[in-house]
Amino acid sequence: MFLEIIKAILMGIVEGITEWLPISSTGHMILLEQVVKFNASEEFMSMFRVVIQLGAILAVVVLFWGKLWPFGLRHGRVISKPSVWQLWFKVVVATLPVLVISPLDDWMETRFYNYITVAAMLILYGVLFLLVESRCIQPRVTRLEQITYRDALIVGIWQMLAIIPGTSRSGATIVGGLLLGLSRACVAEFTFYLAIPVMAGASLLKVLKFALSGVAITGTEIAVLAVGCVVAFVVSLAAIRFLMGYVKRHNFTFFGIYRIVLGLVVLAVAAVTAMM
């Protein structure tokens, strides 16, 4: 059991870092799973890869609680914050496209969770980051409240593309937001908020499907899931703070280059694996 816990810690670290940085958590998970193989059923692993994100979501809630909670106190009375309600309405609008495509999630995972797809998406979005950042255009939106419902919907449509393994949910939404004219800090923060309903919903569906599959969960698997979530939460706190500080001083060019290099590494691993 001790070895399985160590593996869960490693998975939690990778999830906590890669979920928020636009570098594809799936791509990193595929590479890590070549080294870290759990003694668990495939049904559990399919659920684990998604539910571990709950720890990452909690980090967003904790860090941005003041901006996300729509109620406050003034002179001892509970008040409503219209600006926060507006933000949540925009998050809901941006989430609608994902709800439309979510039934295809398992189908996509079954057919496209492989080296070639992941590598292709890593490289494609890496190139997109380089092209987008090569423009010398001043952003038209620098504050969250300036995001329109149209902007939110278009970012949500970009988020749909994350159903393809290797795309990166944050990578797709950030590229879409930058093309719309959102500032780097603004689109990064909005991306964090979009993760709350999307990832929470995906986790709930995975848990329900696992429960209905009839596969029994062991005590070790429960411990692995709990440890993975806790580690993902702690690491996410640091990753989110890092990204918000980074985008205030730098662009996303580094992440574009990193994605291209990682995509090439994934292809190399695929080639070596095929020859073994």
C-alpha cells in the first residue's frame, strides 16, 4: 500500500501543476503512467484521472473565495454582490457549450487517449501560442467585469476543444481568450473560474459511472484517491499563484515552446514503446 500512496503523491503533483498551466495534464499523465502503474482496475483509473481534479478545484475556491462568494456583510447585514452574480452568469454561459459536448467524453477518451493524438494537440496548441503571442495588439479587456456574455460564450466554445486529449482545457480557453482581446491575467483568472463547474460536473459523472459499473473499490484505492486529491490541492495553490504572477510580467511564449518540445517527447516515447 505504501508504494501505491507514493504513486498517488506523484500523480497529485503532476495534476496540481499541469491542470492550471496551459501544458496539458493529459500529456503529462500519459508519460507518467508509463513509469507509475497502479495496481488498480482500469475502471478505477479512468475515474481517478478525473476525480483527482477535485483537489485542484478546491484550490481555486480557496484562493479566490472573496471574488467568488456572492454575499457579504455591511453594517451587520447580509448583502448581495451584483458584480459577482454577473461573473457567475458569465461562467454559466461559458459552460453551456461543454454541456452539449460532454456526452462524447467517454467516446473521445476511448478512441483518442493515445500518444499520437496527445502529441499532435500539444504541438498544435504550442504553435498557436507562438502565433498568438507574436502579435503586437493591446488587449481590449483587462478586467473581469469587462468580459461580455458574447466573450464568455466564445471562450466556452474554445473550451469544448479540450475534449480532445492533449489539448489542455486551460490552453484552449487561454488561446481563445487572447484571440478575443482579453489580457493574459484576465483570461487566466476567468479560466480558473470556468474549471469549477466543468471539473466538478465531470468528476461527479465519473464517480456515478464507476459506482454503476459494479466494480468494487478497495481500501487502498480509496486511500490513493484521497491522497491524490489532497496533494493536487496543495500543489495547485502554488501553481495558480505562480501563473497569476507570471502572466503579469511575461507572455505565454515559453508554454508554447514547452508544449512543442513535450509533444516531440511524447512521439519519441511512442516510437520507443512500439519497438519494445
